[in-house]
Amino acid sequence: MMVKGQLLRFRCAAVLGVLILCFLAPTRTLRAEAQVENFPDLTLQDLAAQVDIRYGPQPAEAIPYMVEIKTRLTNAMSEEYRGIYRENLYRLGLAHMRWFEQSGEKETLLEGVPYWEEFIAEFLSDKRHPLAVMNRADSLFAGEQWDAAMEGYLYTTKVYHAQIKENDLLGLLQRMVHAARESGRIGEANEPLWKFLQGSYSYPVRLFSLNSLFDQSLEADNITELLQLVTAINADRDFRYDIGVNLRLLHTGDKFEDEERYLEAGLLFSMVLPVEQLLKVVEDRLIELEEWAFRNRSSGDASKAQLTELVTLREQRLELVAAPKYTANLRWRQARVLELMERKYEAYFGFQRLVNNYPQHRHIEQFRYAAFTQGIECGNLSEAIEHGEYYLAEPSYLLFEKPVAMRLASLYARFEAVDKLSVLADDFLHRFPFEPVAAQMSHYLGQALLKKGMVERIIEDFPLWVAEYPDGAFIDSASYWIGMAYLFSGDFESALGAFNTLLANYPGSVYFKEASFRRGVAHFGLGQYAEAREVFESWLSDSSGHPLVPEAHVFLGDLDAMDARVESALMNYRQVEIHGGALALIEHAYFESAALLLANKRHAEHDAMLEEFLNKYPKSASCAEAILRMAEAALDQGLVLEAFARFRSGIERFGNDSKSDDVDVVIDSWWEQDSTIRAGAAETAAFIKAFLGEESFRARMLYDRIAQIHHFQQHGAIDPGIKELLTVRHPLYAELAACTDAAVAATGGRSLSLEDYPELGELLAGSQARLAKLPPEKPAQVFRAMYVAALEAGQETLALRLLRVLNQRDGEAVEAKQFTTDWVESASPASKVWIARLIAEDDADRAITILVQLITEVPDSAAAAEGLFLLGELESQRNNHEAAQAYHNRVLEEHFTSIYARQSAILRGDALRQSERLQDAVEAYALVLNQREWRGEVWAEATFKMGDCFAQMEDLAKAQGFYERTYLAFSAYPDWSGRAVLASADLLEALGESNSAQRTYQYFLDLPTSKDSPYYDAIRRKRLTP
Amino acid sequence: MQPFLIKMIPRLCVLALALSSAGPLGAAELPVELRYPMQTDSVILTGLEGSSLVFRPKGADFGGRAYLDFSTLEKERVMLNFLLSDKFYEGLKKLKNGQPLQALPLIEPEARPMLNYIELSHLPGNYVSTVQAYFEALRGTGNWKRLTTLIAALPMREVPPPLLDEIGQTTLSLHRAQAATDLEKIHRTLLAMDSAGPAQLEVLLSLGDSWREVGEYQKAFDLYHKVSMEKSAHQVVANLWAAYCGFYLEDSKSLQSILQDLPKIQINEAYFSLRELIDARWKLRQAEYPPAMLAAARGKTYAAVTDPWYPELLHTLALLYEKMEMPDAATLAHQEVSIMFPASQWASKSLEIIHHQNNKTP
């Protein structure tokens, strides 16, 4: 037993023998002779002499003499004998311990215990009392009397903890803990052990106490006490920086992690300090002390304590240097436990640190994978992608290749990084064509390509994979996306074929349902409505709960609408919402339902339908459209006041919501409708008055078609009914012609009476009636009042909306400086663009900032198109042509149907020209010419500018071709034809073909529109001076 | 007189000698001992003139003066010991025994005149320890007015770091004694110190830490801000702590400007995690939870558990987990801070939240 050797360090034994002899040496009267029981021949002095002879070498033999001394002096009363008695008693205890030392028989110790007990009981004030208490406990300990020993130790630590020497205290505690274990009273040892954690005790004692308590709390699974210990460690600098304690925490954390007790594990792991940190603390102090020692090497001022610390630190340093390098594993554990505790953000950075700090670690592959997955978990997707890409690029990483590839593919799909996804999918499908996950990879790619509209790539690539691996696990997925690609490219026949093949060959495929549904869509696209209806109805019958159910009802609703099955259509549209369709489908259903109701003059239901939509989806971008539709329906019914009430209601209801710019459309509509009605009434009245009152005017309107068209173009507000009345087929035309001489003089002629032409009277009355129903105030007055009210109510968004319309339509003065940052923040998208336009001249940077924020926050809004357009213009002004062309390109890609698209197409070409990307510029202009609906002046401009591009590229033949095409095909646009003529003639002149140049000038001058051109004079001069 | 001068000349590199009949130089005459590496001279310090100490021989004053330049004394590694009486040492003993009232009358007569020679505090010797003892005695007896007057009269720029630290401790004592006016006076004196040296700045920084730890963010902010204005090794950390205190002072505008000026700190550099904590707290207040979470988690990852701001970082993380609707993670983080740092204010806050949550749970 380890502790046996320790307890046999008898306290004060050496001096005691001498003491007794000293007591007995003087010749005194031995009054105790009468009590002799043994050794009757020996006097006390003789007995003492015998003891002295035997005590050292043969303590067992000394004991009877000592017992005899004790017996003889038991009742001695004198102080002197009492003193001898006490010394003898103490030595008796020691003699038994020495005897045990020689014999190893524990009984010898136990025989000594009564002497210790007597000493303890009788001589409380003796300075050796603490030693006696300890010796008794140690004797009991060695005698394996665990309970009694425990009692002894508890008593000792309670009463004499301050008196016991440090070295003895450590041994005592060790034996106490052992006795506590043996006696099953380990819990009772805790109280003293906690006491010995205090800083006033030596470090070995404190450390032993800590470790014992740690053991005990772990064994007893007493987590409360363990956590108290953790707190104690944290609060004690010595413990915090002790390598042993740190390793202990680490291993205990492991234990808890194995037991899935993550809080405890996490706590312990977070407590562990890296070995480098421990070393740093020791080395810092060591350096400090070494410097101090060096400075004081000659003065002799060095204190003993500091020198001792120096030696200790040197030892600690060596220990730390030799300690296992556990930091990486510690970090790994910390991150892992955090991950298990779902503290994913901390876990992510934990893994990332491992990747950065331990690139050569044997678990680096796991680190990288964990960083990747946790990056995704906590939404650090761009960094996660970097980890994933790094992982896949490292040839030695194989363990998680498939999950990394799959999750990376999902991220690529999410960010529409189709090029990267294509490369990844191609590589993956070739490596793992027969793995079930290959289907998922194919799915990601197909979905992403379709979303980006890159259907050609699906049609080109996917069949190649199918051909290469006809038994691959992804064939059904590839077939589905091939079908989808055909469907979206309008090749419904091929789509139908692809879906039919999939359904025939893969009846168990996960795509079966979708493919079945898409068959219906393909039939719909082919105009095979009966087949489509059959497919959708059949599909719906066994697809309850399928996400495509709402879409099926949309199709059925549309089919019903086409067949004029109004009630059935309404029912199907109603199902879209019931089955949780996407908002776009719901909007379609509501608005198509409303259209059906309106077509059937079910005005009340129409309005109710749209009101319901507004109430249910007040955040929808289509709310303004609903309001507009209701207002237009009201106008159609002649309910002008109601229409304007609708406008007002929409503005008041949605006007302060900055996220939508549809309210701006409503505000503009109000203004435009009001203006249209007012202008309509005025222009209609003026027309009828002139038409009836002036025969010459009437003659022009009746017999000169071009003059009539021109007049109606200039007076667009005239009631369109008048145009119908003036068509040759209308009966009124003949009546009027009869009273109108075609050759009448410019002034004068016959006047006609309105009463004779009731059709005209009705039109006039109608326009006047509409005028009468307008709100009494003009829009400017109404909006100004609303603006003031909005400001007072703190409705900044609405106020800005109204200010915009007042500024743009009524010239309300505004100053750039009034648009503070906060105010701009609260503006609607349309208002922001307006503000940016206003301030751009003075502060282009701020305007750009506002616009960039706008296109980032609401990239799909109508205002974003104008925002992008304006950004393009501003960047051009700053000669940032690359940025300008990129913004214009976005207008084309994201807002092709906006009014800014055609201008952006031209400006993009201009910006590319400025960047000297001439071939790209040609392609940009060609885009304009490819849009048939853009026919008109913009075609002339694009054609001319393509000529310019080729001229710059010195491809003069092509340049000449485009210039000629411009002035030949677009002579109606004399600005561009004039420019083209000059440019073309210049080229001809340069080639020495002056005659051809002259003919070109003359061609232009002969055109009826040539005088309208700003280049007319220049061309004429050139023609006159060849 | 003459022998003394003759005796001194060979040992001093530069000794300006003058025979003068001028009187005292405005300060009390004090007996001192000049300890050279190989020899010791006992003389009377009569005053300071420019960069020189003025001495005369012991005994009757016949007007003779010796001038010793500071730089010379420093170069020669001269130790300047003021010769103090036994009474002083008796006072010192009483002070150590916790009897400041009895100590003060014994210490004060000898230590107080020395304050006129604050410039000498930079020389090795017993100046600093003597004045320190005097301050301590005044503090111990609660003689705030006298102490404040004495400190306010000191040329702060000359005050050596140990004494500056003593003055800092005095302000903390004044805070505890709720002597607000005196405290403010000394605090202002400290802030008014111009061109503080690196060691002085270190003391001010440490004092800032003390104020921060007791939650006196304005005072802490003042000191950090002062330290951050001077070029020194402490500039970055002072800036960071100023921002931290600014956060708790809820002065959003000035905080914002401080935050903008905060230096970028690399991930493995000291105070990176503190920087992240400040960012996280700021963003948390702005309800920008995801970026706040990233800053806090990054900060915690690169913090040492022994960093003083670690408990707050952990508590902030717990709050953010709550805000981001991850209640289990939040509870675990709150538990962690309350177990690991039970004595910190963050543990109390975390426990309060846990308690509140437990009461809410049906």
C-alpha cells in the first residue's frame, strides 16, 4: 500500500526517547514503587533504561517496559510523574508504529491505538496533540479500520488543518480519501476537500483535493458538483494553467461526449486552454523572471521566493514542451460538440479555424467537410461553396465526395450558377452514373437550366448522357427535363414524346406524376384541348395533395373559360387558392375569374372578386392592377365617380407601403383618366362645333383621309365614336356628304344643326356627362390636399408619391436638398427613381447609390426598369461605359417588356461602341432589328449605327450596305436617313466615286420628307458644290 | 563648506558650483543621500533650478550650493534616498498593521514636503514609496479633501507611473466613498494631463479597465478616449474599449463614428474577439441578427476563455440564438455562461432569462 510508507514517518520520535530519559535521570523519590505489577525487580529508572536500550532496534521488546511504566504511573498525581506518564504514553503509541514498521503486522498498530486515544483524550493542550490525532488515524488506516480511520482524518482536518505541515497534509488527505472509499463514505470526504481547494494551501494539496473531488463527482455522476468544480477551476489561475488539469478536462469532456451529454462536454472543452496558451503564460513569466535575475545577478537582492518560482517555471516549461499537442484535437472536439448542440454558428467558425490553422492535420478532410456543411447550415453560403469546391478539387479527399458534390450542386442551382453546375454534374455523372444520387444531380442541373431559360443546353446535353449510360440511375430524371425543355421551347410534340417515353419506361419513377401532368400541358400547347382536359381531369382524380394540383385547376379553369363554361371555370379557379397554389397562380385565378365575370356583365361579382383579392393579399404587387380593373369597370359602366372613388381608396389603402410601386400606377391613372375625360369633353365639343359649323373643315374630315387621320392624331382625346361615324360605311356619312361640298372654299359654306344629327348629339352629351361626373377638384388640387394630409399624418411614403406626381405633372417645385436620407429611405421605388433623376445633376454619386439600392431591393419592380435605365445613362455620363452597358443589358434581360427596353437596347450598343467593343455593339443593335414590334425610328437608328460600327472596324462594304439600307428603308425618318446619306456619300467620296455620292445626295433631296431633316441644308450644299 | 565641494567634484561628471548667498529656492530643505555605485554622499536638498538639483552640505548653511543635472544623475545611476526619521518608519509599520489614523501624523510631516519635488520621482530611490505611503495613509483615514487638493496640485505629466496608479486607486476609493466632487476633480486632472508617456498611458488604460469593470462607463470612456488619442502601443485597445463603453453609454452617434474609425484587426491578432463583440452588440441593437450572430460566433471562436469579455460574448451569443429562434441553442449558451462565470453580471442576466423561460413553459 502506497500510504503505508508515508504514515511510518513518526512524528517527533527522535526527540522523545531523550525526553523520557531526561525526566527519569534525576535521582528523585520514586513514589510509585508500590504500583509494581511486572518487572518487580526493576525500578522506574531501570525500566526507562530498558526502554531506551530496546526502543530503537527492537520496539516490540520495549513495549512491556513502557506498559509497566504506564501502569506504575497511572495514578500518579504529581506534575513531574504526570509529565513522565504523558511522554511514556506518547512513546507507546510510537513504539507500536515502529514495531509495525519492522513486522508489517497491522495488529501491532491497532494495539497502539488505545494509547493514542488516551493521549488524545488526556492531553489536549499538548503541542503534539495534532500529531497524536494523525498517528491514531494513520494506525487505524494501516490496520484497515476504515471507518475509524475516516473518523480520525475528518477530526484531524476539521480541527488541525492549519497546524499540519504541508507535506503531511497531502499524505493525510490521500489516506483520508482512500479510507473514505474503503468505508463507503466518500461523500463525507468532500467537505474537507473543498476546504483544501483554497489558495492558502499549498498547490499540491489543492491539486490533490481538486482531482479527488473530480474523481468523486464523476464516479457519482454528480454533475452539480462537477460544474462547481469547473467554476472553481475557472476562478483559480493555478488550476487554469495547469496542464494536468487541462488534460483532465479534455478527457472528461470526451467521456461526456461519448455519453451524448453535450452541454457538459461543451463546457469542459471550452474550459480547456490550448497547450500553446499555457506555454505562453509560463514563458512570459519565465522571461520576466530571467530578466530580473540577470539584472540583479550582482546585487544579491534576489529573493528566495522568486528564485523558487524561477525553478518551478523552468520545470513547468519542460513539462509543457513535452506534453501531448492536443490543441487541434481540442478544437475539433469543441466544434463537434457545438455542432451537436445545434450551436451551428459557433461550430462553423470552429471548423473554419481548424481548416485554417491545421492544414496538415490527419483529419483535415473531416475539418473541410464539416466547415462546408456547417457553412451551409448557418447560411454562409459563399464560404461554404469555397469549402466545397476546395474539397472536390483535392484528389486525396474521397470520404465525403458524393455528399459534397450533391450539396454543392444544390447551392449552384440555388444561385443559378449553371456553368459551374454543368461542369460539376458532367463530372459527377461520369464518375457515378449508376449511383442513385446521380438522378438528383441531373435534377439540379435540369431545374437550374430551365429556370435560366437555357433549354437548348438541356436538349443538347441530356440526350448525350442518356445515350452514354442507358442504364444510368439518372435516365428518368434526364428524360423528364428533356421533356420540360421541349415544353418550354414550344416544341410540344417532342415534349409529349419525351413524357410518354418516360411514363412507358419508368412507371416507378419519382417523376411519374409530374410527367403525367406535363403531358396535359403539352396537349394544351398543341391546341389539343380535349386531350388536355382529359389528362388534367384524370390526373386530378388520383393526385390529391400533389403540389401541381393548383396548376391543374388553373389549366382546367382556362379550358373552361375557352369553352364558355363560366361556372365550371370559376369553380376551378377557386380551387387554386383552396389547394394552396403559389401567389402567381392565385393571382391568375382571381384575375381570370374577374375577367370572366366582367365579360358576362356580372359587375357586382367582378368587384366582389377583386375586393376579396385585395383583402386577402394586400401585399401583392397586383393590388394596384385590381384597383385599376375595378376603376376601369366602373368607367365602362359610366360610373365615373365610383371609378375615382376606387382610385382614392387604393391610394389611401396602399399608398404608404413603400415596398410596392403599383400605387404610383394608380395615382398616374387617376391623373390620366381625369385629363382624358376633361380633354375628351373639350375636344369632342370643339370638333362637333367645327364640323357642323364649317363646311370646309367638314369637307376635309369627310373627303381627305390623311387630313382626318392627322387631326385625330393631334386631338387624341376626341371621342372615338366620332371616328366611327365618319367612316364611309356609316349611314351618317352619306347624310353629311350630301350637305358638304368637297370643293368648298377654305372658309364659309353651310352650317349644320346638331339637332339634325342625334348620333353626334349623343356623343357630345356622353362626353359632357362624363365630365360632369368627375370629382369637382382637379387632380392637382386633390393630390396637393392629400400630400398635406399625408405629411401631417407622418405618411412619408405616400407624401413622396404625391409630390412626385405633382412635380412631374403639375410642375410643383422641389429642391434636391429636401430629400434627406431618411426621407429617401421611406420612398416607394417609383419615387426613388424620380428623386434620383432630380438629384443626379448635382450629386450623381448619391443618385447612383439610391438607384443601386433600389435595383438590389426590388429588382423585379416596374420602377427597377427605369432605375436600371437611369443608371445606364448616369454611368455613360461618367464615361463608365462598361457599367452602363451592363445596366442596359439588365433592362433587356430582366424587363424586356418595359418601355425602356428599346432605348436601352440602343444605348447598350452605344456604350459598347464607346468601349470599343464594336462587334458586341453590332450584336446589340442587331437585337433591336430582331424585334418586329419595335419597328419604327429605332430600327433606323440601329441600322445606321451598325453602319457606323462597321465603318469603325474599316469593313467599308458592310458599312456602306447598312447606310444605304438606312436611307432607303427608313426615309420616313429624315434625321437618320439624312445622316446615312452623308455617311454613305463620304465613303463613296473617299473611294473616288463622286458621281455616286452626288446621286445619293440627290436621292435624299428628292424625298418628300427631306426638308424635315436637320441635315437637309448640309446635303444640299454638298450637292451644289461637288 | 569647501571640503564638501572638493569631495564631490571628482565623482560628478558635471558639477556646477556656485557660492551664493541666496536663500531657499521655494521648497523645503530636505536631507538626502546620493548613492553612487561605489560611494554615498549625505547632503541637503535645497531646491530645483531648471534641470538641476540644488544641494548644500549638511550643517549650517553658509550659502554654498552644488548643482547637479538630472541627466547626469541618471547617467551615473545615482540613487536618491530621502533621509527619513524613525518616526516615519514607525508610521509605516502602523500603516501596514492597518492603523492609518495613527500612521498619518508620523508619515505626513516627512512625506508632504517631498511633493514639492515630484520631478525627482523618476530617479531611483525612496521617493515613490514614501509618497505612496503618504497617499495610502490619507486614503485610509478618508482625508479626501486633503488628498484631492494635493493631487490636483501635482504636475501630472511629471507623476511617475506607480504614483499615477496610486492616484487612480484614489479615484476608485473616492467612488466607493461616494465623494463625487473630489472624484470628479481628480478625474478631470488626469484627463487634462498632456503628452503622457507610454507607461503613464498604460496606467490610465488600466484605470479605465477598473472603471469599466465597476460599470462606470463614462469615466472609463474618458480615459480610454484619452489614451486612444496618443500614439502608443495601447492606442488600438483603448479605441476598442472606448467603443465598447460608448455602446453602454448609448451615445449612438459618437459610437457610430468611433466604430467607423476602429481599426481592422486580423483574426489571429490580439483583441480580434473584442472587436467582434463590439460589432455584434452594435448589430444586435440594430436588430441585424444574422450579421450580429456571425460577428459574435467568430469572436467567440477566436477568444480565449480567460479573456475578460468572454462571458459577455457568450451571453451575447445566447441572446442572438434567442433572436434567431433557436431556443435550445440559446438555453445551452445561457447555461454555459451561468455555470462557467457564475460571479459575472452576464451569468446573472443569463440566469434571469433561463428563469423567465422556465416560468413561461407550461
